[in-house]
Amino acid sequence: MEGRQARRGVFMHKARISFLLAGVALAALSQPGLAAAAKKQSTSPPPPDPRIGVLEQQLRDLQQQLNEIKGAQKATPDYSAAVLDLKRSTSDQYADITKQLAAQSKSTVDNGRFTIASPNGAFSLSLRALVQFDEGYFAQGRNPAGVDFNSGTNFRRAQLGFSGIVFRDWSYNFLYDFGGYGVENRGYIYNAYIEYDGLKPFFFRIGAYTPFLSQEDQTSSGDLLFPERAAAVDVSRNIAGAPSREAASIWVQGDTYHVALSLTGKKSGDGTTTGAAVGTFDAQQALIGRAAYLAASTPELKWLVEGHITEVLKLPDTTASTGPVATVIRLSNGPEVAVDASRPVDTGNLDAKEVREFGFDTAGTYDRFYGQGGWFRYEVQRRTLLPNPHFTGWYGLLTYSLTGEQHTYDPTTASFRNLRPTNPLGTPGGWGAWELAARYSDVDLNFLPSLAVANGGVPGGKQDVLTLGVNWYPNSVIKFQLNYDNIKVNHPNAPASNISADAVVLRSQIAL
């Protein structure tokens, strides 16, 4: 600023000097004409003009001022050079600050999940949480004595944990569940595993987790379209999979395919005082295989097909014996409303040597619609000469997005995720995402029910559930689900044991 004022002053002084010099010159040129005219009138010399002296003095004064300004200008600092020096210094400081920031750990809060990562991305840690609170009410029909579904509330899941990356190629996950009282174990390891990702597209995992089985099985608990999975899915996954299953898996994965093989054992809570099945003496051993393929993939349409198989190689020993022991398996499930812990369909303990389960699933999106379905078969090979029982189950569901969002496909699990609101609640004009949903599920655990149990009959019951619901996603973290369930359980061999009920369930969920 001072440099600009100095240069402006120089310019003004130069202008004044030029103006005065021009005046002096004009006065000087006019003198000969005046002298000649005077000579014609008189030969005597004219008296000196005092104005010339004044002008000459002014000229000398201006010349002195000009010299002083030039001297001051030479003494004035070169502000342009100073500005350049300041720019270079600022640039160096900026580069240094940027370098220091790049060397620091980075923390983010993506969709409410806190994550901290090393500068090079080789290490990270993310905090995780899933809390689901259910409220349910049963309106019961003429049910047998002793059948009384529980109306009430339940923290279906209350999970806290962390996950992340170690040395870039290793990942880990730990999740502890404090919920599930009256329905599942209360307080147990849900996930605890390490995984090697350095040979993509091949991956390896070992620990306790949910082995890869079927579409609905691999859908995250926080992404379920209904509060509970279909009964046929639960029977399938509880044979050798489900959460907290101790296992080792290898799989190959791409954008359109997912093929996995898992060796599984007991659940992390088995053999404890939580009331879980005991496998203390020799744990179960099983193989699970799954293959999924995204047959169609466009912005508007995605279609997935898959199949899976479970082969139980060895059932758990429940007695302390070094010789042959009687091994059993029990298939059962609840009414798809988890505020009640009863098992309306139940085979009881079946004498078994081997168990096989397999099934097929399909799922897809088209515009605002999402559809999914699966079929399952469960086979038990007895140790005795009694007929080997088999059972089946299936389900189908359809949803419609009222607000236009689509369910996104997740290639890491070959499953579909929750709707993500385009206009979350709280944004201008935003009401979140809304979805209508309907599902019909069937599981038949009857085998030759007219035969006595001693002759090989299994009167496990056949359960059919119709579910209608509406899902509201105010944002990508919170979800509310309101469902109506019509439940029917039939026993062809004992009609007096048939069960019927209607239920209303509200789930409130937060997932980070």
C-alpha cells in the first residue's frame, strides 16, 4: 500500500513540474515580441519583469523537490520483491503443514460410524453398534393348553464392537451381543475373526462368525426386510451355520460371483452356562458350500441366483465316552416374532448319524420392486434301521419402494442391502425412504406323522406365516419396521394341537 502511494505522489509532482515548465517556456518565447514593440516606441532599455524571477524561483524549487522525490524513491523498499518473498515463504509453510497433516492419523465419522486410519491406510479401526428393540403383541386363537405366546418387549440385538485393517492385507472383526434375552443367549460373541485379503480375488477367514450359506442368511441382521428371517432359513442355518459359529472359510469373490467353502464346528457359546446346546466332549464338524452368480446387472435391474449345501460330517458328542455314542439332531423354530421364545414346530431329538441340507435362492431388483425367495430340504440319516426322515421349507417375499430408492447389491456377501434415503428426514422436503413389504413362509417338519415315533414318524408340525409390513428409513442409520403376522401351525396327526395367532410387531433400530 505504501509503495502504491509513493508512486502516485511521484506522478503528481512530475505533472506539476511539466505544467510549470511549459508556462516558463511560453513566457520566454513571448519576450522578443514584447521587446521589439517597445524598441519601436523608445530606444531606452525596459525595466526587468518581476514575474520572470518568480517563475525561475518556482522552477528551481520544483527541481529541488523532484530531486528529493527521486532520492526518496531510491530509498523506498522494493515491495514487489517483498511480495514475492512472502509468496515463497507462504508456499513453503503450506507445503510443510500439508506434509505434517499427511503424516497424522485420519479420523472420520461415516454414517455415524467412527473410524480412525493410519496415513498410508495400512491400519484402521472402526467402532460398530447394532441395537434392535422389539415390541410385540399376540392375539391368539383357540390354542391347546400350555400354548401362550408372549406379548411384550425384547432387545433382539444389542451389539457393540469394532473392525478394521492390520498391515493392509489383514482385517479383523469383533462384535459382542448383549441382547437376545429369552430368545437367544444373553451375552455372547457374535463375531470374532481375522481375515487375509492379500490374494484377491481369494479370501481366507478363521474365527467365530456367520459362514456363507444362503441369500437371507448372508443378509446382515441390520438389513433384514422383516424383523425375523423366514423359519425355513433359520432351520437351515442353525444346522451348521448361524452367528458365532466357529469356522474357517475360503472363498473367491468378484463383482458378479461369490463361491465359498467353510469348515464349521460348534458355536462360541456351546457348552457354557448360557443354556446353549452342549458340545463339550467332541464338537460337531461340517462343511458348507455356497455359489452365487449375478446373472443380470443394469442400473435398473439386478438378478442373483445361487445354491448351497451343508454336510454334517460328525454330530457333537453330548456324553463323556471314548466309544461309540448316540448322536442326535433337533430341528425347530419359532413363530417369526422374537419377543416369544417358544418353538411351535419342533422335531424333538432325532437319532442321527449324518445330516445334509441344501437349497436354492434367488433375489433381484427391478425399478422400485425387490423380490426374493428360497427353497430348502433337510435330510437326516439315522443310525438305526428306522426310515430316514426329510423335511422341506420355502419362502417368497416382495417389496415396493414408495419413495423410489433401490436396494443396492453388495458383492462382498452376494446379498442386498437396506434402502438408503435420497432425501433423509431433516433435509429440505425430506421424509426418508418408505417401503411396503409382504412375505409368505412355510416350513414342514412332519415326516410320516401318522406313524408312531417309535416306528419312525416325526410329528414336528407345519408352520405357515403371512407377514405384511411397512419399513421407514429416516436416514441411513435409523430404521423402523411395523409388521402384521398371521401364524398357523398344523399337526395332521393331532388336530387338537394346531395353533393359530395374529401378531403385531414394531422394531426400532440403529446401526452404526
